[in-house]
Amino acid sequence: MDPGAGSLSAEKMPQQNCDGADKEEPISTRKMVKEADDNILQQFEQAKDDDRNVPAEAAGPDVGCVSKSTGPPSVAFSQQSRQSRQRSDSADLQRRGCLRRCIWYHSQQPDSAIMLPYWLFAYCCQVVLTAGAFVFFLLLGTMLLLQSGSLQEVIVPYTANMTEKEFSIEKAFEDDVLVYYDLSLFANHKSFAESKDRRIAYTFLSAATCTHADSRSWVRLRRGVDTTFVTKVEAADGDDLIPCGLVSLSMFTDNFTFYQDTTAGWETLEANESDIALASDEEAYGKINSPLQGEERFYIEETGPKTQTWLTPSFFEHWKVWYRTPASPHVRNLWAVIKGGLPQGSYKVQFQENSQIWHDWGVAEKRLILAQRHGLGNRGALGAMGGGVRIRNVAAADVEGTIMYHPCPWALLQDCVLL
């Protein structure tokens, strides 16, 4: 026997397992679809060859015409291929679980007939939108900065050793005058902002603790030189500081009286200290109950007996304003409102209470600010918003311009395909 023929016949022999059976390869869905498409293609090619071999006279008048039911041969092939895939997808879908069938069903979306969303990604449209957004935010930032510059404010700085200070108003306040106190204090520090009474300010997502600020002994240690505050705290029952925490312990207690210089002398101005807290604070601090008849202090009623606090009705509004710690390391809280505006002239403020403790805590200067009312806030808030909008505008325009004129910055690493 020829060895070459033997090796050739061995190559043609199918591989067998140990038991002599042919080795079978598992058939996947993709392979089934490919085989179906190959069969259809072979039938289509065979039909074309048969059409070429049949004479035109014997074929009759319909040879070469387009079928009314299936269209041209290429369309018929496409329809048959699509139907084959649909049958294969349907068979594969039946083998899937209920959840996978549901996901597959909702992922099959028809082609959109609305081209507007795609038009928005066109180059010309991107240029127009970018330019429009740039102009809009530029005008918005400029308007906010102009509004902040037009707001009138009178700043009265004072220190711990002052009893009164005169100041003047160059331009009259037409509307109500808001009186703020301003402190350079890191009141947004995490350890300070979380040092609150859990019975009052605790929520599901916030932390609250009164470590090292939960009793009167801590008040005497940290704020013993402020006799006025210590007297307020010790007037309540018990030996605990309620509400506790560093926020309550550092409560701002300065008190002021304003005077206007008139022909009859210094006339007292009425500063309304009520209704200075946010309306939502009524619900936020709803666990603090008003004093009962014959009592002077607020109380907290828990499962056991009620617990008396050191807060009084005349001081409660100021406490609610102070207890809402600021987001920035700068405290500017509303103290009172002077109704009806203030004319141009000379004024004076007397410090009925001017705590020395702030100087000991590193706040060398405190400030009183008289400002006009505005719907968007004070001058600092408007200036911050206007500057932030303009900075965002320039940065966004730079980024959008980079993306627009350099659509594929990684072109050196891979092929850049622009659609």
C-alpha cells in the first residue's frame, strides 16, 4: 500500500472518540442563523443560474420582471433572511427566562421618526447653542454683579470694649432695613456643626453629639467670663445644659439699641426682633414646647417628665437663627428689622450687651450691617452668584470649544472616526 495514500486517507477520516462515535460540536444560535442564511444564499444563486440557462422565448414574458409580492431578488433575499433571523430569535427567546424575555422585549425599540434630537448634535446647531448659552450666562452674571453693586449697606464695626458708636447714612433706605451681625468664625467646622442636642436637631441622616458641652460645668469652663450667659443658663432647673452642644454654648448674645439724631435730640428707633427665623424652623424645632402658664422657659417633653431649657421667649428667635449653622466660615445672621426705612442723617447704636468672650475666642472685631431688603439676598450673596455664573460661563465655553474643535483628542492613540 502507498504510504502517501494511507496518510491522505487518514487526513480525510473524521476524528473519533474512544467509543468510535464521531465527535460532535455543540450548535449555537448564531451558527444556526449563519447556516440558514447560507442556505438561502445558495438557493438564490442557483435560481440566478437557472434563469441564465433558460432561453428568453421559453421562459415567457415574466422572466426578468420584478415580482409584485416579493419585489426584486435582492429584496426577496433580504426578507427571507430577516424572517429567518426572526424565527431564530423567537426560538432563542423561548429558551430564556421570564425576566430576560421581559428585558429583551422592552429593549426592542422601533426606529425614531423624529429627527430633532439628532439635529441638536449637528455641528452648526452646537455652535449656535454654545454661543447662545455663553451670551445668556454672561448677561445673567453681569446683571447679578450690577444688582450686588446697587444694594446699599452700612457697616458698623465694633470691639468688646465699646459701649456705643455713632455712624451716618449717606443715602436713605426706602424700604425696611435688615440688621445683621457679622462674625469671622469657623462655624462650618464639622466638629462644631455636629455638636448639637440630639433631642432637638437629630435626624436620620445627620449626626449630633454633645460631648464636652452637655453640662453647666462645661459652660463655666468654656464661657465663665461671660457672666450674662452663665446667669441665663443657671436660671433653669437641673445641672444640665439644655439644649446642649457647642452651638448652644457659643450662642451670640450681644444686644443693641439704635438712635436717630433729630432736632429734639436722640430718638430711639424700634427694631423688631420677632419673626427673624425661617418659617420652616417652626417645624424643625417643633420638639421644643412653649412655656406653660406661669412659667418663663421653654421645655422638652419626652417619655418621662418634661425637661426645662434655658431658652426664654424673648431669646428663642435669636437662638433659632444661631442654631442653623452657616455653610461658609463666615457668620452673617439676621438680628432685627427696622420697619419703614431710614432717612439720611446721623445715627447711634448703644451696646446693651457686648460679650468679651468673642475677643477671647479670637474674634477681634464684630460688625453690625444695615442693609436693604432684596429678593435674591444680600450684596455678598449676589456678588458670589454673579461671579460664579461668569466663571462657570468662561470655563464651560472653553470646554465646549475644545470638544467642538477637537472632537477626538485621542486620535494619536487610535483611529478617529467622526460621524
